[in-house]
Amino acid sequence: MAQTQKPQKSRQPNGASSIFFGKDGRWHGYVTVGVKDDGSPDRRHISRKTRPEVTKAVRDLEKKRDSTGVAKIGQTWTVKTWLTHWVENIAAPSVSENTIDGYRVAVYHHLIPGLGAHRLEKLEPEHLERFYRKMQANGSAAGTAHQAHRTVRTALNEAVRRKHLTANPASIAKAPKIEEEEVEPYTLEEVQRLLLEAGKHRNTARWVIALALGLRQGEVLGLKWEDVDFEAGVILVRRGRLRPRYQHGCGDKCGRKPGYCPQKINVRRETKDTKTRAGKRPIGVPEELLKLLRLHKEQQERERMRARDLWVEKGYVFTSPTGEPLNPNTDFHRWKDLLKAAKVRDGRLHDARHTAATVLLILGVPDAVVDRIMGWEPGKSARMRRRYQHLTSPVLQQTAAKVGGLLWGAAQPIRTPEGGSMPAPSRGPVPSQATVYVACLGERRVPFVHREHAESLVSRWGSDRPGHPVGVEEWARQRWESEGAGGLAALRERMPDRSIVHHAHAVFLPGGVRLNTGSDGQWSVPAWEFETDLYTDLPVRWHTTRRPGQEVEAQVRGTDREAVAAAFGDACAQAVDRAMNPEKYGDTSDDF
């Protein structure tokens, strides 16, 4: 009789999950979720009362393993312990000095005090969002809260990468909203005033380089003479100046901050390489700036002779009177002093870089060249151009001219009501005819390229103001260029605009009493665009001003009579308030 064999138990393949009933009367499951540090399988144990319960728990753990991953077993991290470990042991060796300073401020001053007690795996996006709101409610700027958000997101990304977390809650949380203000680059007139004032101080070329070439503060202060090639007319940017970081040299006995310790010790290197490959770049230097740099080098030689043994030779282009590299903080305050002395509106030192980038846009420099000059990385350069290059009036005007030339093409003659014709406005540069036709309107002279325009203006302006002398004169082009108001730039190729402009005017004494109560104070006149004291193409505009005496004027003008009348009341109300409260409007005793 054949013997019956016991059925063989099927064996699960290596790494597969297992479920069994234990001697303790409970159902148990094991799931392999990875590999431990020693190379052995990382199998997680699950125990439930019933088989369906343990089966569900096993399947859930498998699903989590296959989708987001399972956190590693080991140290139980809190937000505080992880951030401290991350900033000191992971981030510090791998990022620049300035970056780690920012990380430490965010970690130790904001994140740990606000979130440090949370278990790392229990941190939720809502915790972060409430924390950001609390920061701003306590007076922190939106930018500070956003910096904290970026820091914790970077730190938790590393925790996810190391499998201490399965997902990053900071990537889900809504970051604080930052309202970025549009930077207004300095105008050509402001730049010229700054350069004129800079010529009165040491290190003149330092400010010229910033405004003309757009170098960052650290890049300028990190320049050495070996980076300046006078023969080739090139500056090589390859390092940046770092802000000093001081420690006490007195054993913390002086009672002051480290930076003010009489025996302070700088524990940070002076410079570092540019942060990107694109940052290391040659830049062409205008001849005028090269001359200024040569002069600066001669002045530095004289300073070296005067300093004698006190001079510390380090090869920097811009130095203190004893040869030390300039401190970025001192350099910042010099910039503020320069703005004040030049009577130019206040702005960041970095705004000079925006100004230089915008000048390149106005000049039509190709994008690839702009990226090279400014040191922007490929792939990020388009975003940086959007950030640094600003659409000023010249850029918009050039664009409008190109659009006009494309849509209208060659200009067609304009038919006049009398059946004649006048040349249409040209879209290109002013033609170089030998004769300039000057419309003489009383004491005013308006030059035209075409005689028809001058004659038409004389006729219409004379009708508006009968009794005033009018006529057309022919001037040689060279004569107008040398003697005419505005030179060739004032030449017109089209008829100027004309509007009926409604005016209102009132004057108030310091007590708020109106001075010209006997007159109507409202009138209407035809005005041409070159009559800037009368003309506007806006429906209404108004302002109040203080006269050199104590009176305050309210002035309103516009093309909409009803709007002007309505605004006149508002202007008068402000003028009365300004007359009675001059300090409220910044009127000083010099204005009286």
C-alpha cells in the first residue's frame, strides 16, 4: 500500500511579507521595507488580534513602502535636534560662509524657538503655516518668514533623502507671500551726479565700476591688480570679498560685542571664489574707466609711500589708507553718504547693478553678451534679465517706433482739408536736410524738418493768440545745431498735439484764508504740447505747492472741464490744510 506524503509547505520568496498565528494567540506580520545600515534586511513587525486586521496592516505598510517609503528606525528626531544636526554637520561643510550665516539665523533665532519641540515625523504643513503667520504678527517681515520657510524646506528635504521622513511638510505648506517692489534704476542724470560727487572722494573708480559695469559689491571689493589687464582693456572677475566675522581676542572680558572688541580676531577668510562658473568672467572696460583706474593706481602708490611700515600689501584694487581690503559694511555706508552728498534719492547699493543691466537693455546689447557681463548662469539668465532689466521710457519708445514702422511701413502724405498735402510723420531718424524751418511764435521758436508743418503751426497758433507776432524762418541746419534751443534733438517731423485745457488756480495764506477771492480762478485756453506750462493731455491733474513766501498754491488743469471743477475743491482743501500744517507736508523753514 502506497504511503501518503505530507503536503509540502510553500515557502515565500526572500523579501516577501509573511503572516502567521503566534503562540501568544495573536496574528503577526513581517514586512521587508529596506536594508539596515549593516546590510541586513529591515523587516518591520506588525501584531493584531485577527487575521483580517493584520492582513490589512501588512498591505498598508507595503503600499507605503512602495509609494513614499518608510522612515528609518533609529534615533527619534525632534525638529530641534534635526535642524541642529543638519545646520552644523550637513550644511556647514558644504555651503558658503554667507549661506550658512543665513541658515543659522533662521534655525537658531526663528525655527527652533517656534517649532523645535515637535517630533520630526509629526510635523505638519499646518504647523508651519501657523508659525509663518505668527512670525509676521510678531513683527518679522515677510522676507524673513520666507527665509525661514526656505531654510526648513531645505533641511527637511535632506531628512527625506536620508529616509528620516517620508514626505516634506514644508514642500506642501504655503510659503509667506512676498510683494516684490519694482526697482527703479537710476536715471542718466542721477548717475552723472553720483559720478561727479564720487570724484571728490577716495576710491572714485569703485563707484564707476558699480554703475558702469554692474559688478556686485563683493566682486568689486575682491578685485586685485592682477585682475586688471590695462593693455587688453579687460577686468577678470574671479573672487568676491566676504564680510568679516569676528571673535573675542580678550577671552570675552571686554563686555562688548565681538566686532567691537579691542583685540578682535577675524575668523573668516577675506575672499572666496565666485559662486558659479558663470560668475568667473572677463569684462571689457571703457577707455574712460581704464584711465580712471590708472589714476587710481597712482594715487594708491602715493598712499603706500605715506603709510610706510603701516601699509599691508595684499594687492587689492580698492583698499583702506593702509592697504587692507575694504570692509563691506564700511563700503555700504560710503554709498549712503555718496547718495546724500549727490542729492540723489536713496537706494540700495545693489540698485547700481540694476542700473547697469538696464543700460545694456537700452543700448540693445544681445542677451548672450548681457549674461556674460552680468555673470548669469545659462538656464537662469532669462529670469535674471526679467529681474534686473527694467522697461524705462527709452526702451518703450524704441519698441513703439518699431511697431509703428512694421504696421504703417513707408509714410504716406497726409491730405489737408484745403486739398493740399503734408508729409506724414517719419518713423525713422530725423532726415539731414540742410534747412530747418523755424516757427516763430512770439518769443518761442519751434523747429521743423518740413516747411508745411511750420506754416500750419504758425497759422493755427496765430489764430489762437491774435496780436502776437508769428512767422516762419529758414535756418541752416548747422546754425540751429549750435544756436537753437535743444539742438537737433528738438527738430520735429510732425505737427505737435493741441488741446483745450481747463485751468483752476487759488492761493491761500498761512491761516487758510484765500488770497484771490475776487477773481474766478478758472479759465480755459488752447494749448500746444510744447507749451509745458499750459498743456496736458490728461483729463485732470492737480497739485499744491508752497511759494517762496508763506502762501500755498492750488493748481488744477485738464481736458475735462467737469473733472477739473471737481478736483479744484480737493486741491483747495489740501492747500488750506498745507497752509495751516506745513510740517505735515515736509515744508521746512527754508521754503518760507
